Amino acid sequence: MSSFATIRRYYLIYEKVSAGHYPTFSEIMDCLHAHGFEISPRTLQRDIERLRCDYGIELVWDKNTNGYYIDAEQSIKPDVFLRFLDIVGTAEMLTENLKNSKDTLRFLHFEAKGYFKGVNLIPTIRKAIQQSKCISFSHQGFQSDTPKAWTLAPYLLKEYQNRWYVIGQPEGEDCFLNFGLDRVSKLKMLGKRFARKPQGPEEMLENTIGLTWNTSDVKEVVFSVIKPYDNYVKNLPLHHSQEVIEETDTYTVFRIYVRLNYELIQKLMTHSYKLTVLKPESLADEICTHFEEALRNYNTGKNRASKKNKKI
């Protein structure tokens, strides 16, 4: 059986148990059979064990209900696990399609070029994170003419906007920085170990959109979106804390809890006139300032173009 089929089974098992109805072992088997997986009880038991041991998803049997549930407190980031299944499953599916038809690539269009640049570094960095070992590398900053050498205690690998980043504490500094893997070279895992801080970047990123985090308080951000564009925001939430707090015939009001940063402002402004920030007032004022600056730049550009055309 292909890896794609195995990943699909994991997803179905997780989906069935996470529905919250304490499905029995037999009910999980029936669910898999209904989706075309004629597996044995031994295989299902092995799948449950692999979900627990390999992926940190604690599927627990409850003797009172004779069914299974997911222990969210003991499980390791179920949302990350689902994203992982999505990536692996998609890759496996495309691989199978390529085997069947060489024309498959003609009908695919990826988001951006260079998506895979630096991905080959992930295994080394992941190993260094797991073993709490420092890494050294050169990093080419956008505002620098020459690469800079770094020694880093790596804490986390993060994907953001089709790029991978390593986040960690540079040697001699008391802060966390992120480095785009597409601009990393000469990577080495060192023998030097480091002691992980009790609070790492994971906690900071929990209430942060993007990669620019800070130690400011988490704020309640309330914004309205006119209909029917609110459906885009419903289907692609700005943050995992997003919820609808009001809905009318003409608009929907959303709420998220995040730290204010540049990436948040970017995401809000991509919806232009369709979205209005209601709280906090300071954020609304800052976005107004950005739109006013953009209007001035457009008017300046139009004037320059107009004068140039008159000369021609």
C-alpha cells in the first residue's frame, strides 16, 4: 500500500476520533472500510500506536464509553500534525500521478518560484533542534552586501508565506531571531549543546501573525468586513483565534487576539476598503496613516507620469 494511502488512513482515524463521540474500535474500522480501506484489526491498532509514538497524537481508550478520544493536553500540536499530513499527502498524490502520466506537470501551477530553496537544510536543523545542538551558518541579509556568519541555538522551524525559517537564539545574545533558509549557506551542526529556555519562540508565536514578534500584551482586535467578501475571511482566517461576534445583512464583525506587529497590518490592509478596523483605535489610526501615505504616493506618481507624457 502506498504512503499516500497510509497518510489518508491516519487522517480518517484522527477525523473520526476528534469528532468527539467516543467511537469504538469497530466504528473506526467501519469508517475506514467505508472509505475503501479493507484493513485488519492488527493494522488499525498499529496505526493508532504510530499516531501516538511517531506523531505525538494521544488517542486514548476510555473504558467507561468503550471508545476513543484525543487527549489534547498530552498531544503535540494537532494543527501542525494535520498540516503535516496535508503536505505529505499532497506530495505523495502528485508523485503517484506523475508515475501514471508525465503530462501531470503541465496542469500544475505553483504559488511562486524558489519555494523549495533551502528545504534541503531542514533535516540537519531538525536534528540539531531535537538534540539541542548549536548550528553555524552564513546568512545573506536583504540589506547587506555580504553574508554574515552566525552561531545559533535553534528552537523551531517555521513555514510562512511559502518560505521556511529557523528561529533561535544567536550566540552572545538574549533574544530570538529568525533566518530564511533560502538565504542560508555553509550550514553545520556543531558538537556544542545548549540549554533550552523555559519559554521559547513557540509561546511568542502563538499570538503572533507572521515572524515579527514582540513582548507586548496580546490585544483584542475587532474588524468588520462587508458582504460578500466576509466569506473570504471566514474561509481563510487571519489567526487561529478568529471568531465571528456579529453578523448583519451588509457586514460581519470578527475578533482575534494577537500582538500588534507589521505582518498583522499587512494582512488587514490586503482587504483594502472591504475591511474596517474597529478596535483598538491606535491600530485603526495607524492603518489610516498608511492608506493616506499610499494615496500621496499614488498622486505623486500620477503627477510625475503626467508631466513626462506632456514632454513626450
